[in-house]
Amino acid sequence: MSSEDEHGDEGAEGAPAEQLALIRESVREAKVPRAKPRTWRGAALAERLPVARVLVDKGVLHLDRYFDYAVPAELDADARPGVRVRVRFGAGRHRVRDGRREGGGLIDGFLVERLDESDYAGPLAALAQVVSPEPVLSAELLRLARAVADRYAGSLADVLQLAVPPRSARAEKRPSPDPLPPPPAPGAGTWTRYEHGAAFVEALASGGAPRAVWNALPGPEWSRETALAVAATLSSGRGALVVVPDGRAAARVDAALTEVLGEGRHALLTADAGPEKRYAQWLAVSRGAVRAVVGTRAAMFAPVRDLGLVAIWDDGDDSHSEQHAPQPHARDVLLLRAALDKCGFLLGGWSCTVEAAQLVENGWARPLVAGRDQVRRAAPLVRTVGDGDLARDEAARAARLPTLAWQAVRDGLRHGPVLVQVPRRGYVPRMACDRCRAPARCRHCAGPLEARDAGALGCDWCGRAESDWHCPECGGFRLRAQVVGARRTAEELGRAFPAVPVRTSGREQVLDTVPGTPALVVSTPGAEPVAEGGYAAALLLDGWAMLGRPDLRAGEDALRRWIAAGSLVRPQDAGGTVVVVAEPTLRPVQALVRWDPVGHAVRELAERAELGFPPVSRMAAVAGPPEALAEFLATAELPPDAELLGPVPVPLARAGAPRRAGAPPPGEHWERALVRVPPGSGGALAAALKAAQAARMARGNGEAVRVRVDPPDIG
């Protein structure tokens, strides 16, 4: 007896005998046999388009294809392309009853299309259930998801996990508001500060699809300028999408859009809104009630109708890189959308990444930059403190802050708040030799030494105490803090300026804004709050630690973080000053002094082209246990022009520490190999890696091998 029969008997226990007899007679006289729940055994099929092509939610590469199912007549009306369904998956051919395959476990999926007949010759299982009649997977979104999966050697199901948010039944029941008519075209506003800025806005308003890389001037005007570009796109009857790195930036663009467009014309898609509210906003976009979207990384897949503009702010921020498979980057997803939908594209930021410079270099996008006179008027004065200055200032060297920095703090506090950027949060510092600055490492495991609460040295990897350290490079015995944390810096500054309030902004508590009154604001990179009226001065401490990271992007990332902090400082004409503690001869420091991030990115691009590094080449990282990695590379049919680098050991992951994407489980020894191909072979590389991974999964090999295409951190 089915579960439906059981519930029916329980509900009729108190019914009269005549009513029970009538119910049984009606069932016996029914022309269509009653179907078994979820198997639909004996049920009639839909008269028209009786086959449903379904994408099952199995994020494994060897099942990255569509499966056909029969459509029962009772589900015909709701089984439309794009709806969520549940199907039986995994039934064998021997489990067939009345021409229907049965068995297998229930699994979620999306109905992709309806067909007259299937190209599969065997019996089909029936759709078990239409979860919701709401079509959430449009043809445009499916095409984009497939392009992203192919580019990143991933599965379509994994991409749709990122693209379509979890369902909320209550949100689906609520109707979305009626769409508003297009707003009037806005004026160019502060876009006139940029060469071709006004022409860019006019092109969007006239229905064009301009593509630009925008190097924004310092200051808070970037959010309103973004809103003006969105308003110009909406005025042409098209939609717009803006992706920003975090919720604070999203809130600023949200406020600017409300000011420029008014209420009800855009949706804010961030995780802070909660699942139900965010899904309701997403549905409003999918239904066409809202034509503009601003949001964080997940909004890159927002189903905006008649897309006219995609924009991304600060594409160098790590938050734009998705950590879940297949780990796409928001910039690349928006580039795919611009190509597929033939819409406008805007990549903006205070700084400039190498990828942005490449878009301009190959002619795909036009630069939106201000003249040097405009830059000098908007940027603060930048001063540097190098090793020579520290050597001549022994007191400041011992206290870690040079005299120039103290003077900048004192002068700035007379006029407003002062920002202090520290590369590390927290209190406990790692140590380095005081004489040559070589990192202090454990003699047993070569792990980094750090100063613990009691002042004793200990290894951050193996935990061993170190009581008799000396530098193997120069023989020195004195140690210094390699990077002093934000909390300790705040304590030191609080003692130096006892009458001035000290605020901290970091991972535990990120401040959005601070008043324009005198105060010291100690922040880690990326957590700097906006000061009312701008900061009077900024100190960028321990620049050598940011530049010394073993990463290809160390210089680019350090410059991006410095410029982001300096952009919050008042212009030079208003007394704004930035002091950076770093060697002034280094290229990123010189780019900061000249406020020329574009020139720095162009020179970096030229060097990477000479060395064959991304983004000039396409690259994939493959990591896993040594035996599994060797087997994978031996079986993968890589393109003929592929170059294999490595493999090399991957640093051990500590138990309890945050794991980076692609890092091995704690305690496991992994190796990593890099596969590099020239331009034009990226698609072939992704296809070869995907095929090798799918074959490995189909064989059931136990040890994992992780593949990441275009990893942002390659060492």
C-alpha cells in the first residue's frame, strides 16, 4: 500500500459507510490506474513532448551530461524548461515494470528541455516530482553555466550550485513588483573628469555596448559614477549588473543607486540579507521586475534580462575568486557574459591588475583614465621611508616607526583622523633577524618562529620551543618582529598619543565609517573604514613584508592595497599625506609615489609576456598525493604545446588552521604540478584535464587529485 493510501484511510476513519463505498467505487471505475508515488507506475504519459531532458545535481565529471526521463500526464503542466525537479537516479536496466525503469535514489535536478522522443533506446524512468513550477534556469543562464564549466574544467552541476540560490517556498509564493518604466538618461556628472568618460555614458544610454577599463580617481565618487553608468544603461531599456568584492562596497553602490534611480529599480544580492530575502530579490530579477543588480561574488550569475552592462569593481581582490568548484573568478565570468550577450563591460578600480592591462593591450577594451593634472589634484602626497632612513634613525628603528611617520601622525591629528595600515591582524608577531631580516625558522622543521604570550619563541608548525636561536645567514642573535599585528600597533600608538582615541578594524570587527574628528584608525588591508571628509594622513607600515611574499602577484597586490588606503586620504591640496615604510627604489613603491598603477601593470604585463607567465599564458595547477598525481599526468592527453612545471612539494597544512583552496588535508604530503599553454590553447588544456579527471572518477580511483584552472596564487 502506498503512503498516499495510508493517509487517505486515516482521514476517512470517521466518514459514513456510504461515503467510503462511493470513494472505493470511484477508484474502481477510474479509466487510468492510480500511480505508485514517485515511480508513476502505470500512469499515462504526456500527450505532447513526453520526454524531459534533465540535468541531475551530481557534481562529478563523468556524469556531466543530460539524462532523459518520461513525463507523467499529471506533471505535464508544471514540467516546463527551467524548473526544479526530482528524479530517480541509479536504477539498473533489470528493474523495469510496465515499461518504466524503477529504483534508484531520489536526487534533485533541473529540467532543461522537453522532447518528442529520446535518443536513448531503453526504457525511461519517470519524473518523480516537479519541486516548483517556478522556472529558475533560463536558456541564457544555462549557456553561461556551460561556458564557465568548460573554461574551468568543471561540471555544469557544480556551476549551477553557484548560479541558482537555494529555494525558499515562501519567497516563491510572494509576487514580485511590477517593472518600472526606463528612467531618463542621466548626465555625465563626474565622468567628465576622465578622458572619454562622458562618451562612455552616452554610448550606454544610446543602446551601445562599450567596453572599458576604468582607473578611478581617489575619493568616494566611484560609487556614484558606477550608479550613473547603470542609470544610463537602464535608460536604454536594458539591464545592468555590478559585482563588488564585499558587503561594504555593495552598500555604497546600493546607496548611490537609490540616490540616482530612486527606490525599486535595483536589487541588492549579498549574503548579509539572509537566504529568504536574497532569494526573493533573485526572483524579482529572474521575473524581470528589476533590471539592475549590485552584489558580491555570487551575483556574477544574476539572471538579469536584456543585459546591457556588466561591471566589476576592484577585480584584484581575493574575494572575487570563488572557493567552491570549479572556482571561477568573477572577472572571467563577466567577460564571458559580455561576449555571450554582446553587452557593455566596465572593469573599474583605484588600482590596475595585469589582466586589466591585457584587455587594453590587446584592444578588447578601451582605457578610461584621467589626465595627469586631474590625478595630481585628487591624489595625496606620498612620502617614503626606506632602509637607509631607518638606519639613520636608531630610536625609530627600535620602535618600528620612523620619525617621519610620527611627524605625519602628529600633523594629521590636528586636522582629522589618521589611518594606520598594518599587514597583519592580531597581536602575536612572527620574527626575523634584526640585522639582515632573514625569517627566523625552526631548526627541526624549518617552520616560522613566533613570539608567544610569555615572550618565548616557538615554532608555528611543530610547536617546539626555541631558546638558543641564531641567524644562519649573518650569525646575528637579535630578533625583531617581522610583522607586528594590528592590536599591538594600536597599543603602541595609544601609549604614544594618550589623549587620542584609537580604533581598530580587522577580521573580528570591520568598521564601515569613522567620524571626521581626530583619531587613530588601525586597520588591516581591505578593512579600512571610510572617514567623513577623508583621512588627514595615512601610514602604510611594514611594506617590505607585503612585497616579500613568495607570490607572483606580491608587488601588484601590495600596490593595490596601498592605493586603496591612499584613496581614502584627502587630496594633497587639502593637506593629505601618505607615508609608506618600504624601500623607495622598488617598482611598486615608485608607482605609488607617482600614483601610476596603470604604468606598473603595463610593465608587469611585459615581463610576464617575456617569461610566459599568466595572464599571457593559460595555466592550470594539479595537486594530489605523489603517486596519484604522477598517474594523472601520465594519462592526461595534454595539448602538444603544453609545458609541465614540477611537480614540487606542497607545504603541509596545520590542523585547525584555515585551509586555502586546493591545500592538502592536514598531515598529508602532496605535490603540485603546473601545466602551461600559450594563448589559444586554454580551451584544449581545460578539456584535456576534465577528460582525465572524469576517466579517473569513472574508474573509482580512491586518492583525490585536484585541478584548478588559472589559479590566482601560483607562487
